[in-house]
Amino acid sequence: GHRPCGECRRPDLRRFGAAWPHKAAGDPFAMVPEIDAVMRQERRDRTGPRRQVTLDPEHPPVDGLMFALLDRGDEAVLVAGGKLWLWTPSGYSGPLPWRSPQPAALLTPPSTARAIQYGYAPQIHPSAQGSRGLW
């Protein structure tokens, strides 16, 4: 749910800002203060209705989104390669079996999720095999 660093990942930050859903019309990308203000607010609102979803293996979300699986004790998972990967302190494990729709809560801030849906390709940790990017 974090934006790319402006010092060590400036090109990624520009791509993220270009996909940012709240940028002003005509601006090539959103500026860091604008992005951070929205993300700060969205991190506080973890229980809003926009966060409640059903994950369907027939129509998986875009790669890079994080969810809490509500029927598995709120385990955190990453979507990568159309599969669910369980978060652990040492990386991701999986993929998890995923044969039917599952209730979940979106952990990724909604605006970040939309930036990813609008084309920003996040870096994905290599332990999530089958992912489209590398950390």
C-alpha cells in the first residue's frame, strides 16, 4: 500500500503518479503530497464498504493487490499470477488452493488499488512465483 520512493525509485514514482486516480485533469502525474494525503486517510479507514470484496478465482484481481481472507482468520494474501500467496515474515508461500469465491477485505489502500488497475505495475516479491514483476 505504499507509493514508490521518490529518491531510489523515481521512475516508478512517476509511473505511479501517472496512474493515480485523483490527479488533476491534464497533469501528467500526481505529486507526492497529493498522493500521501489520500493514502494517509485511506489507511485510517480499514473497515469501509469499499474494502469488502469477494475474491473469485474465475475473475482474479490484478496482480499486486493485498487482501485479508475473512474465512481464514484474516490471513493476508497477495494476488500474483492470478493466484493467492500467503504473506509470511520471510516472504510469500503458496499458491493457496483457491477453487471457489472467498470473502475478503482489501488491505491495499483503494486509490493504490485503482492506480494498479489503471496500469501501474507494482514490484512483486520473488517468493510469489508466477508473478509478473520482481521486488
